Amino acid sequence: MANQFLIKNTMADMRDLSVCEIASLQGTNPTYTGVELLGYYEKGDTPAPIIYYLAQTDPGADDGGSVINTGNIKLVHDFMNFIHVSYFGIIGNRTEDYTDKIKILLKSQLDNTTFKFDGKFIISSTVIVSILGAKIIGDDLLFEFTGDYNSKFISVEADDFSINGATFDASGRQLKDCFIHLTDNIKNPSISGCIFRNALGTKQGTSNDQQYGIMVSPYGVRNFSIDHCIFSNIKNDNTGTYAPVEILKGFCGGIYISDAKVDVTSPTIQTDFVTGNISNCKFSEIITKLSDGLSQREYTSFNDADGIRFYGGSVAQKCDVNIDNCYFNNVGKRAIKVSYMGNVKVNNISVEVNNLQYQMITLVKINKGTSVKGVRYYGNGSNVQIAFQSDDGGDILLEDVIVDACEVFYEMNPSFGAGNNEIHNVLFKDIIIKNLFRRGILSNNGYARIARNIVMDNIYIEADPSRNSVQALNAAFGWYENEVIIKNFRTKNCDVRVDGGMFNIDGLHITIDNPNFLGSSNPLGNSANIDWRKFNHILDLGDNSSNRTSAPIFTSNGSSTRTPVATNITIDIQAISANYFNPDTIGSDLSINTRKELVNFNRDRLKVGNVIYKYGTALTTPTRAAIIFEGSFLHITNIKLDSESGIFVNTQEGGVAKTGIFISDIFNLTQTALDNPIIKTNRIINSKISNIFSRGIGMFPVVSLGSGSSGNTISEIVGNGTPADVELLGNQPSTRVYNVFNQRDSYIPRGTTVQRPVTTLIGQEYFDLTLNRPVWWDGSDWVDGKKSAASADIAPSPNATYTQAEVQAILTELRDLKSKLRTAGMLAT
């Protein structure tokens, strides 16, 4: 019988060995080498028979599987760090609650042990994993929750934990915060191939009713991995009467990286930040259940269902987390929220919605140090409220994004104080937005005083065809140390506004082909509070007018000033509402104010070049200008106008003359009648206008300078202006005009006798409307063609009977004529 095993069918049988059976296992030459166990509760309910041996030394307490007390001996089995839990009496697909056995198992075994579960298991209270390297695997593994709101499935409190292939079903119950909690300072936890489903927060008891699949502490959890997991049907029921926010949280989601300690009065400060990876996960039906009929403000406030949520609390926490290749379907509020935590990298996510109770709020809420690449949004007829939103001012990358249907694409909504608030290192690249309802890229809640290295490159934005007032870009930036770069920016049926200090635009194409297009208002900036600045434009490059006199536009070292540049711009207006210029007409989203123009550059120090403007319809009074400039120190070159309208340099802001304006190489290509001069100004000084060409005809000159202008030079003017190509209104001292060509007549500046310039170029011709003839400047006086000083008629038209005064006036005129004839050598002295 030596070297044979004592056979027992069940654990109960093995625990009840007889005295003889115990003796047969003892001694130097025992009858039985060990006990072969065929099952735990019944024969065959374990994967295979196992052998127990007599312990030669004390192995410790009976743990129900590897150490068994029987009589006065202990039997042991070495599972070699791999345990099928059935050997500890934890049998799948039974009605018994084995929670306590599982708890004992997961704290009593050696480090780095793998535990295999097969089938369904009931969990009624929190299982704490406290051994290093615990690994849970299984076939058709299902953990079903039967506990109350004071418990969760698993709390991980040791390093190197992993679980693979498990399904966690909360059975419609409320958990304590989450399914699995990765607690402070654990290292290398891994959760893969798991499903988390069917949790419902119902505001039971006084506990926080937040419901998440996995909670990750921001305090020192390092190198976590969550891969190929599914989070579905995780909800909070917020229907009924709404309690204060501090009582009714209502948060739910797939993954939550945060901790209650971040929100206390004196929050815990990280000594080590959280790092990890979330990849290939799916999130669906993550929803806050709300009452029907709520306002947007209400459902936004009480809807807190996020696929993945980062929250650092009142003291921003650090992290280094990657999110890759994840899919979100019907996530109620946001796919991803990053709030008060930095350095999150998102790559290749897809978001889809179908028949949500309320509008999805945000695809991704971004915080400092967040990069997002490869996003696809499919609304299936539903538009997201704000596709991307940021509460912090810097180190943000948004690249390779396609969004179909949203109200606002990107909102910079910084929580700026009164100090040196800043936006920096922001890159938007390769963006496609279709069916935009309201605004594309928006800087909201005031100006960032500093905006460094803001780049928008290769962006296409198209308005929803049913909307008539959509804004593609409303970027309101500040005045100090600013650098905003816009390249290859294309829009359709949207308007564009860039406001603030230093910007560089290279490639901006705006197409309007919506016959109902009304444009949007100017909703941002202090300048919006000034009556004359309340307007809408298709393109507006402006500034914060209230700061213009108190700060330089760009200061990098306290002494240098840089000039914003806008080049390679195309404005193509194929169709627009006939009511666009009607101040009483309201657009579909935004109130339209009193002043309406098409293109406006309202700022000092601006360089504009290589602009194409197409609009075949005459503009209505009083606008009559394709492009309006309102500023000094402007450099305007290479403008092609396929329009009946021209360029207007306006001085309406404070009535102050504009100075230092250079306008060159302006071409009007239309052959129809002009409705305004190609270049028209109010009062400008010390400026130059040259190389202006117009093919248009009509009752307007090519260039018209407003009364009070002075010190200007006008040259190389070619056109069909009537009665002349250049018009100088009023008294314009030191103005030089030369090389002007009119296809029907040479250049003749015009005006009344009173409006003659005080000084001008010798030989300058002037058509005197009072005399109805030309005169010339000889260096000291205006003279007619006979070299005599020109003078107006002084004799009045006579009555039927001559009075003495009328006769005397005629004699005076005759004497003046004789004097001029003698001066001309035509009458002897």
C-alpha cells in the first residue's frame, strides 16, 4: 500500500478522517503518501483531483484550501501560485454567497498568486485585495452584486494587481462609488477584457450616489492599465425634486480619476502623481436619468455622466495618462472630461449618439497639458452642445478631428482672474466641422491678457444649412505678448472674427452661398459695449478698443512693437440674405445689432495683403464698401475686388484722423457700374495711395480723400471715374497727386472756389465748380489758362431796370478784364 493515496470524495470527508486514517498518513513509512481529493462539495466539482500531504511543520491556520485541519494533523497542498478557486470551496454558478471566502482567499495567499474563477459568483460586500501581484482570471467569469450602497466589488490595496476577462454586473443596484477602486499609491494595476454594467445610483442613504466602473486615485497610482474593457448601462437616477448640488451629486461614468480628498477644505497634496493608460475601451449608455421638460441650464447642471472623468479638485493634481482607441455611444454629458488635472493625451476616439433624452454637452473637456488627436463624432441627427471645451489656458493640442453636428466646436473658457491671465501653446490642426449650428472656435468669458503660440492650421468649418447666423471663429485674445497664427482656414456660410493683439493669418477662405445668411453679432470684448461697435461682419479683424490707448499691441521685451499680418484671404459671396443689412432683422441664434458690413479690419498697425473679394451685388446705403479699415499704420497691398464696391478707410472711432496708411496694388475687376469709389477715406494724414486700377464705370472717382486730409501722396491711378479718377474733398494741404490716367479724360481734381487747397504741387490742375472751368497752381496763386489770377464773377445778374450798384459792378468787371488782358499781352498798356 506504500506510496498510494487515501481517496476522499469531498472536503468534508477529508476533514473527517478517522484515527486509523490519520495514523496511516504518519510515521517514517506511512501507509498512504497523501490524500487524493476528488471534489470540494461533491465528487467532480473541481477541475481535477489534487493531492494533500501531511504537513511536517506548522503551515499556519486552516484557509479552506491550501491548509486543512483534520483531527490532530494538518494537510497541505502547494498550488504553486496558481489557484483555481473551486479548491477553496468557491464554486461558480451556484446560489451560495461566497464573498467571505473570496475575501479570505485574496488576503491569505502568497504574493504573485493567480486566482482562476469559472462561472457566476455573488458578491455582497467589498472584497479587499491586499497581497502583492494578485491576478484574477476566468472563463465566462461573472461577478453579480447583491450588496447595498455601502459596498463595491473590489478595492485594490496592493501593487501589481491584475484582472482579466471578468464581467461585473451591479444588477441595477447602487454601489459605493464604483465597481473597482484603485487606491492610493498602488503600482502597476492592470484591468483588461472586463465588462462593467448595470449600476444605478438611486440616492439611497446619505452616501454619495456616484457610480463609476473604475475609480483611480490621483495619489500615486502609477502605471495603471485599463484595456479592452466595456462600460455599459451605468446610470444615476436624478428624476424628481432636485436637491442642492452638494447633497445630490448624480455623477456617473466609466472611469473616474479622482478622490474625495481633493474636495475637502484642506485638500491632500500629491507627493506622487498618477500615470497610466486607457485603451481599446467602449462606453455606452452612461446616462443621468432626468425628468422631462428641463431647461438647458437645468439639464446641464444636473447631468453629470462622463465616459472618462479626471478631476483634481480645488488644488490641481498632476497626471500622465494616455487614452487610445476608445468608443463612446450615448454618453449623456461628455465622452471625456479633464478638469484640474494636466498632461492627458487622447488618441483616436469615436463618439456616437442616438436618441438621448437631452443634448450631449461636450465631447472632450480639456485641461492644461491635454492633447487630443483623431476624434470622430457621429451625431445621427443630434448635435453636441460644445464639442471641445477648456477651462485652463495652455499646452493644448487638438488634431485630426471630424465633427458632424455641434452648436459650438471649441470654447476656450478660462477661469481667469484680474491678473496676468494667459493662453499659451495651443495647436488646432486638420479639423473638419460640418453642420455647425452656432460657433466654431470661440474664446469666451473675456480676454486672455497674454496669448502665446496659438496656432490654427488646416481647418474647415461648414454651417448647418438650416442656420442663418453661424460664426466659424470668434477668437478674442489679449494685448500683451501675443502670437496667434491662423493658416489654411476655410469656412462655408459662417463669419469670422479675430480680436486682440498680435496675429498672423496666412490663408483664410470664406464662402457664403446661403441666400438666407444673416451673419452673427459681435458678442465679445469690451468694444461690444460701444454703440458704434455693435455690428456683424463676414470677416472682422478687430481689437479690444478699450485697451488701444493704454497698451501696445505686442510687447515682448517692453520696447519692441510688432505688426499683425493678414495675407492670402478670399471672400467669396455667392448668395446672401437681402435682409443682411437690415438692422431690424434677427438671425437664428444671435441678435444682430445696428451696424452691418461685410469685411471690417478694425485695429491699428495691421498688414493686409493678397486679398480676393467677390460679391457681384451692389451694397445698400449707407455701407457701400466691400472692405472697411478703421485704424492707423495700415499696410494694404494686392487687393483684388470683383465687386461694384471698394475700400473705405473710416475714422468713425472718436472722429480721430488716421495716419501712416499705405495702400497699393488695388485692382477692381468688375466692368459694371461702381456704387462707390475704389478707395474712399474720411480724414487721413501722412499716407500714400498708389497703383490703383479700376475697370468699373459710374459716377464715382477711383480714389476719394475726405475733407481735412493732409500730407498724402496719390499716384499711379488708372480708371473710369466720373468726373475724375481722384477726388480731394475740402482743404487738403501738402497733398500730392500725379500719374493719374482716365480712359475718357485726364485727371481733374474738383471742388468749389472755397474748397481749393491752400498749397499743392506747382502745375496742379483743379476744376473750379464755382467758375465752371479749370485753374492751375503757379506756386503762389490759382490762375486760369491765360496765366492770370483766377477770380469769380462779382457782378450780380441785373434786374429789369439797372440800379446804380449794378452798373458800377459791371464797370468793375470790365476794368478787371482790361487788367487781365494787359497782363496777358493782348491789350496795350
